[in-house]
Amino acid sequence: MTTGPRPDPPSRSCKVVVTGLAGTAQWTNVLWLYLTGSGEITHTTLIALANGIYGQWGGTILDAMSTSATISRVQVVLWDGGEEFSAYSTSASAAGNVGGTMAPANVAACISWPISFHYRGGHPRTYIAGVPNSAIATSQRFDATWRASLETKARAFHTAVEALTPGGGIATVEHGIMSFVTDKEWRTPPVFRRITGDAQVDSRIDTQRRRLGPDLSA
């Protein structure tokens, strides 16, 4: 088990926190980027990056979500020489595109992101809430057409994020994960691993149970 404070990610690492609502329940997904280039990355540039990610999520993944689900905000946190700099998207809240009833807020579809490094537990994952009821085929599986559509949109999101050009000291944007632990010890420094292939969406229905917040009193 790790002890002590978690080491800071390398300079120019960027944590992205995407939040929204599935009905009245909040959902959150965390992504990691590495920003290549040199020179100062200004707050204005970070806002442009947050807005770019917001727009790409809205134009891809959100399109497969229920109209009762929304994306509310994107926060980006940049590490630079041991310091953290944060910015938020300025775009208005946007809703999903699939009408009809939404599945319960704990229902989620799992996107797996391939990386070249293999480790226990498999690939990094993103859990998508706000699933439309029409996407559920059986008690265990998603409708094959909807699943394939979300998979295509996840791949498009990855490609679009890496094509962002916010400028201001950022040459390219790399989408990946941050590895903080090895052999139950903190990595010093943590290691960024870039996503290398096409995303996969599991046909099995997953859950957001631990992502909906603390237990609610009766």
C-alpha cells in the first residue's frame, strides 16, 4: 500500500475533469493529457483547451446520451514545475441527443482505452452515464447498434482531442492516462502513457454506483 503524499505528475501534464448530470445525479469523468511544446501556457490558453474538450465531448459522446443527461463543465488542471494552474470551460450546459426515457443514473457504458503497456486490471476506462433506455437490449447487454455507435463516437472524441490546437505554448495535445503506482508504491515521478489504439465499448451493462456520491439517508 502506498504511503505519504502522491507525487506530482510531470510538468505539462494536464488533468481534465468533465462533469454533468444524469437527470438530477451528477456524473464525473477524469481524463489525462500531456501538452507538448515549450514556453508559458497562459490561463487564456487553458480556457481555450477546456472549451475545446467540452465541444468535442458534446459533438461525439454526448450525442449518444439521453436528452435527460447533460454536460455541465470541463475543468483543466495543468502541472508546471510543481505548481498547479486551473481553468474552466465557459460554454453553456448541453444535453444529449437520444430521446425517450433515460435508464437509472447508476447505469453506465464502459469505454476501454488501449495503451501499449499491459498491467493488472486491463486498460484505462471511462464510464458513461445518461444511457438512454432504448440502448438496453437485455438485463445484461446493450443494444449492439447503440454500443457500436458509442464506440465510434469515443474513437472520434480521442482523435478530436489530439487534433486540438489551443496555441499559446502548446504544440500538440496527447490523450492518455497517468500511472501513479507501481508494485504498490508511488512512482517518482508518475508516468504518462498515451492511448495508442481504437477505443472499445463493452456490450455488458456497467454501473456508476461508486460515482454518484456518498450514501443517501432514507
